[in-house]
Amino acid sequence: MVKVGIVGGTGYTGVELLRLLAKHPGVALTVITSRSEAGLPVADMFPNLRGHVDLVFSEPHVDNLAQCDVVFYATPHGVAMAGAGELLARGVKVIDLGADFRIKDIPEWEKWYGMSHTSAELVDEAVYGLPELNREAIKNARLIACPGCYPTAVQLGFLPLLEQGLVDVDHLIADAKSGVSGAGRKASVGALLCETSESFKAYAVPGHRHLPEISQGLRQVVQGEVGLTFVPHLTPMLRGIHATLYATLTGDADLQTLYETRYAGEPFVDVLPLGAHPETRSVKGANTCRLAIHRPQGGRTVVVLSVIDNLVKGAAGQAVQNMNIMFGFDEITGLDHVALLP
Amino acid sequence: MVKVGIVGGTGYTGVELLRLLAKHPGVALTVITSRSEAGLPVADMFPNLRGHVDLVFSEPHVDNLAQCDVVFYATPHGVAMAGAGELLARGVKVIDLGADFRIKDIPEWEKWYGMSHTSAELVDEAVYGLPELNREAIKNARLIACPGCYPTAVQLGFLPLLEQGLVDVDHLIADAKSGVSGAGRKASVGALLCETSESFKAYAVPGHRHLPEISQGLRQVVQGEVGLTFVPHLTPMLRGIHATLYATLTGDADLQTLYETRYAGEPFVDVLPLGAHPETRSVKGANTCRLAIHRPQGGRTVVVLSVIDNLVKGAAGQAVQNMNIMFGFDEITGLDHVALLP
Amino acid sequence: MVKVGIVGGTGYTGVELLRLLAKHPGVALTVITSRSEAGLPVADMFPNLRGHVDLVFSEPHVDNLAQCDVVFYATPHGVAMAGAGELLARGVKVIDLGADFRIKDIPEWEKWYGMSHTSAELVDEAVYGLPELNREAIKNARLIACPGCYPTAVQLGFLPLLEQGLVDVDHLIADAKSGVSGAGRKASVGALLCETSESFKAYAVPGHRHLPEISQGLRQVVQGEVGLTFVPHLTPMLRGIHATLYATLTGDADLQTLYETRYAGEPFVDVLPLGAHPETRSVKGANTCRLAIHRPQGGRTVVVLSVIDNLVKGAAGQAVQNMNIMFGFDEITGLDHVALLP
Amino acid sequence: MVKVGIVGGTGYTGVELLRLLAKHPGVALTVITSRSEAGLPVADMFPNLRGHVDLVFSEPHVDNLAQCDVVFYATPHGVAMAGAGELLARGVKVIDLGADFRIKDIPEWEKWYGMSHTSAELVDEAVYGLPELNREAIKNARLIACPGCYPTAVQLGFLPLLEQGLVDVDHLIADAKSGVSGAGRKASVGALLCETSESFKAYAVPGHRHLPEISQGLRQVVQGEVGLTFVPHLTPMLRGIHATLYATLTGDADLQTLYETRYAGEPFVDVLPLGAHPETRSVKGANTCRLAIHRPQGGRTVVVLSVIDNLVKGAAGQAVQNMNIMFGFDEITGLDHVALLP
């Protein structure tokens, strides 16, 4: 059994990790830490875990965590970069669900995240944990930077087009919509039901932290610059991301076949038939990304629809998928859920 | 492997059955019928099943169904009573998620359901599938009448009090709130998002079909008459029932201990600590009933809070639980889900 | 024009007051104070007010407020009792939407609200602002204690029965459901969309601050003790309260006629026809209380259904209704809205 | 008083028209027709109208309607074109909230709406009722074709850019999100709460009926062809449209000033300050369109955010605004509502 530790299990990605790992046949949930909740049984905070998880929050001491084979960080940025180094030094693999190791350009990271990066050397080593792009590197990684939720939906949607050089990469548009759980589980006026229910809005149009992450990923694919406009929106629902992607075709191809071929072997990417409209609820609680491809009115604009559950394929599920790859489990182990509908 | 058939898999209890059975290690999904959708792959109707269920809807011919070991009816009332007899005669066990076999008093059933009952003889044989009450009878049953959703939440909440004769049974009140999925998946104005979202209302206060079912169950426990006022309410959410139960104590007891003891061995009933307030989301997608007991201001009125997921413990999950008991599986097989939170 | 001041306009009752008063033909919005937001235009905080309200938040100095004819307190408890005295001394009328002057029994108030009361002498003077009960006293009042949201819905539902002595007052039950806006507009985990959407729960079953307020009101009507069990629930919607009231009949009466007669002249109480089920959305944004009366199965239990918009008839609308009465306006002035449906 | 008739008041635009007109000081609600509901008081169908509207549905006879000064059609397409001619002939003005007279190209209309057009001659006469574009023509019109909801939000967002020739009109993108009330009040599975809540999806990506309407409007502005990709999405809320518009700048201008100047005199268009993100809830129940302009990262892509309430500025409110212009009322009469927040 792989011994697992979790740092920061009091948020929505934390409870989602626990939901997934509690039923994973190959792991032993060993440690969960939270400075503020030390001493509290996890199931007292999240009653859905009663009868499934009997862990108690403990202080985030490195000695507690070092007994694990792998430690997940489900923390705000800045925490993982402070702790990962020592854990790695003590032979523990680290999977960061946060943003600390996602962006290779340190000054760029520091600009967007507003703090100094204290582990620049680990950024180099970290493998960006998008299995559909980096599966081989993940296998041997010690340190995984799990992609953000928007970046997962957007990159999986754009990848086949960009890999084949079929579109004008100077004018890509990603119009993305997220459920409110993306805002996390912390006291704030902006995420109150009364501020977010029965309303819809864009936010961070001048610039969102996921923009440099997505751009970095797309640049790597095209081996050059890309021009991306990324507009995130807050949607009155709990879970789910719907990315609507627009690009102008420069070449010709059977797009449907292209996508089906690209993702043929992928257990967690499902290309819908031509003309389909994926619903976010079709992936609620599941680690799946569903895609559909359109060329409205047969024009040069291609529209890709991409849906994920931001807490699963966009966070905790993808983290477990990475763990499965790193530790030699079948990739779908513990992740083969049917989405909850309705 | 137990071969399973489903009649009427186009509703919410149907897709929920498929979600649960698709991952049940002991069953083979063999037949699913729908007169209106014959020929359609189930996963075309419910995309969450893509990659998990490859069944195609077929005509509801008895020969198709008779090859199964057990057939679930997830149909409106009137369908199961027309087909169950022949299936039983051919050695197939039947689990009805509908109302056809729940009420022993045939004229009473006919009054509430507005049609003649055509299988009165089977009503006698049918076992009321509330495992916490009838586990032994279920083991050997050929025909199960699965309890309704409200009756499950209300009976599990009242049982310990009534079994011990601690309350005035002439003045029981069950104020129950249900998500909209209880209204089913059929075209109707009343269940539109625009008619049900951002609103709350009572309905069927003069009389709801679940009233005689609950009363029958409570009468059986007390071996006498009961006076129950049952008021159901429609709640703007997808899943979940919250029953708030009121009774006047006539005797004395440590109620918390009473409930904990009564349900100590039950895998799907979870008695919360004193003073707790169960949330319906703590059972979303899970087969659990969570209960909490209160005596406000230390008075003679006891308040029991009971929550279930109406589609799981209130329908499909309880049906699978019954199947597990009937076929000798561990009772939690295929039902050990952690609720999806948030 | 009546010059109006508002203390604490940054919450939901505050913005609702502004919505109503901005279109009231007889008032001039003169001052709005907020210590934390001084200098900010109100419409920058609440964009729905753009073009309708050009007030700027100012410091809560008494000199600012003393130029008004009436000041509304839309503040947490403890604020109004600190400021009302001086305003009254300077000839300003005060309408408190909070709890400071609702409960006549000071030690009782202090027990439930957890602080010392510093204006006990004003509690005596304050008129409980339920116009359907106290219209005459309101006319000449200097200081109004606006009822809480639950107390408004519950008292209007019970009043006719209690006034006529028709029910057993030792066993009253009020099972009440509220939208999340009742929790206010402050940073808290408990009121996040992700904690409250798609879920339903009871809360404060051991005791809620509105219990002593309701009991005080009912005791006054029956001129004696009452036994009330009050269970509030949190409902996944923005606005609305639905109170389901249970009582046991001791006398006989035509209940429908009783209610219609009792409220015949009331502009904001609407008794629905026999057998109806009021929806909270039928009063969304309106100052109306809608009631329906039932006797399920013709038994001795009477069920009253009572709905209001907690921010209107349960708070800001009722406050304006009180102001209308105090200043001699037609009672419906500025309050004659059609509810927003859907 | 202007005598008003409504054909088809059983849908959401119908009840919204009634909400607005019931408080309009210059009109007398005279006739409301519905074939299916003849004889029913309107307030029995929509309880929010109790006490405000005492009309009874009548048969849709032309003689009933001909006594009016103006008749609103709040009907599915095909109804207004069958009845408008005779009403016009009898001196009644007609305002169609449906699609019958919106598209000047009859074969194009017939292709998208799937029926023959029986009143081609009236299409020529009809004035497209977008006051911000056609105010003068509306003043003298006999027949108004009210714009669709999406076309209103999209055109108001694009107009200033296109009028000034500042963007590449061959590559316009309108990514639009609508609440579920846009689907109307008719029995259908697709608009059930259980099919639409807690989910988000695009629909009609291959082609939506509002595409030719928007294109026609934009072509008229630029006096030439436009290339528009229009992707509508279904959002889990009752009301509101958010259009996110993308265009590539070809010229230079101070966009903020451009928009503020263009809409300076418009009572129902509100340009937010630079960098703002309008929320749909800021216009809930109000006839306002709120706009914000962005140039992310200072690039050549301009992003316009445009929000309306689809039932008000996108339907009933805009219809009343047209009526006000046609009959010489102040344009904001009966429409000066503050949006309901929260």
C-alpha cells in the first residue's frame, strides 16, 4: 500500500482528494495536516466522510509527512514551495495541486502570484502533470505540478489543433465558465450564495493567473509564441468548467477524426460525436474531459467545447491520476466513477 | 454473475440504478427496456454512462427479461403489476421501485393511485423492502416492494421511538422536504427550472400517496392506529430529502443512546452526535440515512432530523441493497460511495 | 418630503431599503452611513442602484443623522441601542430593523443576544412594528422595533387561530424554511454558495433567537403561556420564508372564513383560497404575506402555510410600511410591487 | 389611457408584460387572450398578480382585441403574422415580442423558422424595435418587431465599434449565456430543473435562430457583410443574458469614451467604468443593458461584456419601451425599476 499524506485538507480539493483516495484500493491514507484544525477528526468537518475516513487533522510537521510515500499539497500557493524540498530530500514524492511549480518562468510566476519564489530549483525539476501531454515524464517524476482547472479544460481542447498546426495561433480565444467551487472554501463575500446564485459574470478579464499557465502550455506545443485571449466567468453552480474555444482554421483536416485519433487511448478524454454539446453535469464527480468539435456554418472558425469537473479532472482526480502513473497503478484505479446525474 | 434487467430506464431512478449497477462487481447488466426508446444506446440518452454502460434499450418483451436473474422496475405505477407475475412464474426475482406492491390494503391502494389493481395476489407475497425493518424476509423474497422516498426517511426517523412506545402516536407530524428529482423525468410545466428554482412550497397537503404507505408502516410497528400529519414540500435542489419529525414524549429514555443502539449494526443508517443538524448534501449520491435527535428546550417535544438522497436510499440504492440481501452479497457491495460534497 | 437616513446600508436589508425608498414618492434619501465604506458611492457597492441612488456612504456621526426626520437601522444587534437615544432626543424617529428593541424582557434579550442591553428604558417605549397587530400604536410611535423575518411569517400565520382561542396553545409547531439571504452579507464559510446550494438542513434546533420573539408575540395574543417548538431550516435559494405551522384544534370554526375576515382590510396579507399552496416566489420582491389553511384528512390538526420575502415583509418592506403609517402616507406607498416571477 | 391587449399571456414574457403594465400609469389593461385558458383569471395562473391584475383570459377573437389601442403578441412564432394584419387594418397598433417580423429576408426567415411566412408585406413595414438604433422610426410605426433577447444584448454591445468601423467585421465572436427562462414556459424535458440546474452547456452551435437576426442588424450598421460566430449557452439560473463579445481592432480609439458618448442619452444603457465586470443580477427585473469594455493585456482584441434581463430589456420591457415611444409617453414610464439584488 502506498502511504499517502495530505497537506491542507480543509478545502474543496482536499475533501475531494479524500473522497477519491478513501476508496482507492492501493493507498493507505496516513496523514492529513491542517494547522488550524489539528486534533479534529476530518469527518467532523466533512460529514460525507463519516464511516469512510477516520483520520484526524495533525500539525503540518515534516516528520509526520515524511513517513508517507507521497504527499499531496491541497493548499494556497506558497505552501508547497516551502515544504516540498525537504520532503523530496527525505524520499517522499510530492504532488502539488496548487500553483507553486506550474510556471517555469520564475519572474512571470512572481508577477502573477505576488510573492517571491523560494524554490526556483524545484520548478525546473517539476513535471507538469497533464498526463495526456506528459505521461512518460510523470512516470519518473518526484515532483508533480498539477495543472489548474481552466488550463486543463483549455489545453485538452486546443491540443490536437495546435499539434497539427491547423489554426492561427495569434488569435486564440478561450471563453471559460466555472462553478463557484473554484473560488475555494474560505470566508469571503464574493463567494456567498447571495452574491453568486442567480447571476453570471466575467471576472479577471484584464488578466487571470491561469493565463500564463495556459500560454506556457500552448507555446510548448507550437514551439513558438501564441496570442491567447482568456476570459473566465463565474457560473451559478457548484462544480464544472465549460471552455468554449475559438480558433481560425489555416489548414484543412477532418477535425472529428483528428480529435478521436489524438485521444483514442486516453482513459479520461471522451470525444463526443459530431454536433454534440457536452454538459458539465455529464462529468460531475468524474475524472473525464468531454470534448465536441464544431465548424458553425462550415466557416473557418472552429469551436471546441470542453467540459470537466474542476474538482476532479481539474484538481483532485488529476492528482490521483498522476499518482497512479507514478506508482505503477492502472491509471484508472480509484477514478472509474460514473458522473452523478442529475 | 447475477444477470440484471431493468424495465423503464429512462427516468432518474433508472439512470441512478445504472450508475450503481455498472460498478457492482457481482452483476452483469443484461437487458434494459423502454418501449419509446428501443434501439437507442442508453449512453446516448445519459452521457454520464458513456464508457461505463454499453446496453441498448430494447422492447419490453418478457422473453428478453426472463433470461435475467432479477428484474428491476423503475416505472410509473401500473407497469410492474402487469409484468411481475409472469417473470416470477419463470423464476425471475422482481424488485419494484414503484408503488404497485407497497400497500397491502388493495382498496386503499386503488383510492390513492386511481386505478384497479390487477395483481392483488402478489401484493400479499411482496416484501416491503426496508432492510432495517425486514431484512430476514427480504433474504428469501421473490418480490420486493421498495419503499418510497419519503416513507424511507420518515420511517427510519420514527422507528426507534415507536418501537419503544415512547411517544403519543396519535399526533405525529412529518414535515418533509424533497428535491425536484422526486418529480421524475417527464415533460411537465410544474418541474421546470423556472417553476421550481428560487421558490419553496408545500404540496399535496390534503393528501399525498406516501401518506398511506407511511401510516401502514408505522401501524405495523405500534400494532395499532397512528395519527400522522404528513406535509411534503418541494425544495429548489436536485436531490435530497429532509424529514423533520415531531412527536410528544410520553415516556422517558436516553434518546441518543436509543437511536445509536437501534441502528448500531446498520451499514446505511448513521446517527449523528447529539445536537447535530444533518445536511442533505452529506448523503448526495450515497445510500446513507443520517439522523439527529433533539429535545428543544428540554421539553416533551422530540424532533428527529432525517436525511437521505431520494434517488439512492430513497430509490435505486435501496433497491440494490435489497438485491444484495436477496442474492447473498455483502450488503454494501456496490453501494459504498462517499457522498459528493460540495 | 420626509428626510431619511440609513445606518448600515451595506447588507441585504440595506440595499433592499434603498431599492424601496429610491422610488418612494414621499421621501428624500438624505444620509447613509457606514464606518467601513465612508466615501464610497452606494451604487459602486450595489450596481443595481446605478442611476437610482447617488448617495455616498458617510461616517455614522449623529450630526449627519440628526438632520433626518427618520433613521432606519439596518445593522447587527447592539448598534441601534447605542445610537437611538440621542436621535430620539433630537427629534428624529427611529425604525430599527435589528433586534435591539424587540424583546421586552431585558434579561431574556441579554441571554439570547449575548451582550448587555444599554437602553432598557427605550425597550419599554419601542412599538413592535407588526402593523397587522399594532397599527394604532405605530401611528404615534417614535421608536419602532421591526419584527424579525421568521416572527413575521409565524405570527401572521398563527394570529387568527390564537385570537379566537381555537387551538391547544401548549403544542404549537412552527417548521420554518428560509432562503440564505437571512444569513446576511458578511464573509462566512457557512453562507458560501458551495456550503448552502444543493443542500437543505435544519439549524439552531436547540434554540434560535427568534424563538423568544415569537413566543412573546403569541403570549401577548393569548394573554398567557404558549408552548412553541420552532425549527428553522436553511433553503438553497436567495429570498423567501415558508412557515409551515401545526396546531391542534380545540374548538370549531370555519377556518377559511376566519382568516379571510381577520385579514380583509390588510393590504399586505393575502389569504389564498381553500386548498392552495403558496409559493415563496409569489412574493419575491413584494411586501406581501400569503397564507393558506388546511385541515388534512379533516382531522384536528390545522396546517397553516405562510410565505413572505424575508427581505421585504420580513425586513425592509415592513420597515417602510411602518414609516408610511408613522408619517401619514397611504400604507402601500412605495410598496405596491408585483412580485418577480419567475 | 391607452387600452392594451395581450395575446398569449401564459408564458414568461406574458406574465412579465403584465407585471410591468399593471403599474404603468398610462395604460388600461383591457384584454388578455389565451385559447387554452379562456375563462381563467390571470391571477389564478400567476399568483404574483393577485391584487394587481383582475383580467380574465378570453378567447383570442379579433373583435375583443380590436377595442384596444395596442396589442402585444407574446406568442410563439407564426401567431402574430396570422393576426396582425387585421388588427392594423382596424387601427390597432401591434407590438410583436415574437420573431415573425424581425427578419426582412423572407426565405431566410422561412429557412430558420421552418414555416411559410403569410404576411410578407407586413415584414417590410415592421420597424425593428431597438430604440437605441431606431427610435425615430419607432415613433411613427404601426407595427413593431421587438428584437430577440440575444440580439439585444449582442447588438448593443457591438454597435459603437461597428458604427465607427474600428474592428475586423469578418471575425466577430459572440459567446452568449442565457438563463433558462429563455426556453419558455412549456412542458419539456430539456428545461426541467433536473436537466438544467447544476450544469452548463452550449447549444445550437451549428446555428441558432437569433444568428440571422443579429447578422442582419450588424450588416445594416456596417453597410456590408459581417462574419459572426454566435454560440449560445444555457446557464443554470432563471433570468439574465451575458454576452461576451470579441473583435479584433483595426483602428484606434478611446473605447471607453466611445461607448460612454454613444450611449450618453440612453435611459436604459449603462456603460460601466473601465475594468468593470457587469453581473446579470444587476439588471434582474430592470430594463437596463449594462456594458463594460476591456482590452486584455492591451492587445488588439477588444472584449465587450453586455448584460440584460432577457425577460425585460430582452422582451417585455423593451416592448413597453417601444410602446412608450409610439404613444408619446416619457420613455422610462413604468420601466424605472431598481433591479432586485440579491
